[in-house]
Amino acid sequence: MLVGGRRRTSVEQALADLKEKLTGDDTVAITSATETLQQASYKLAEAVYSQARQQPGPGEAQAGPEAGAEPPSGPAPADGDVVDAEIIDEGDQDKDQQKGA
């Protein structure tokens, strides 16, 4: 996926500017450069997501089963085949019996 050179360049420039500001002690300049980098990153992300929506992903081009693929054999698993069970700790039963005796 290609991203426009202008957007990439703006992110790279903002990053370089922030790195330069980080060598100093001016917190206002650092904050400003961070915000500039963040905005450039958002614009880059928008472009990437926009391109991704326009291009079909892997497997989206074919809507049906693959050519030559065989359907699964045998019955489909039923969702209603659930077994409910209770676990009983026999050690607890012995204690209960001793208390009652």
C-alpha cells in the first residue's frame, strides 16, 4: 500500500522537528512539535484507512466458496449438544459428614 509522498514527508519532517526540539529545554516548543507530529500522523492514518476501504482485502474478491472446494462431510455440529455437569469434591463430603455426626 502506497502512501502519498507529501503526507509521508510531512510526518518525517514533523518527527525530525520534534527530535530537534527534544534536545532543548523549551517545553512549549516540544509540546507544539508533538502536536504537529500528531496531526500529521492522523492525516497519514486517514489516507491509509481510505486506501484500505477502497481496495478489497484477501478473500473479499470471491464471494462464494473456492472453486473445486468440497463441502464439509458429515453432520454439522449441533449447538444444542451441551452437557451440564457438577463437580463434587469428595473431600468436602467427608468433612460435611463428620460435622453432622
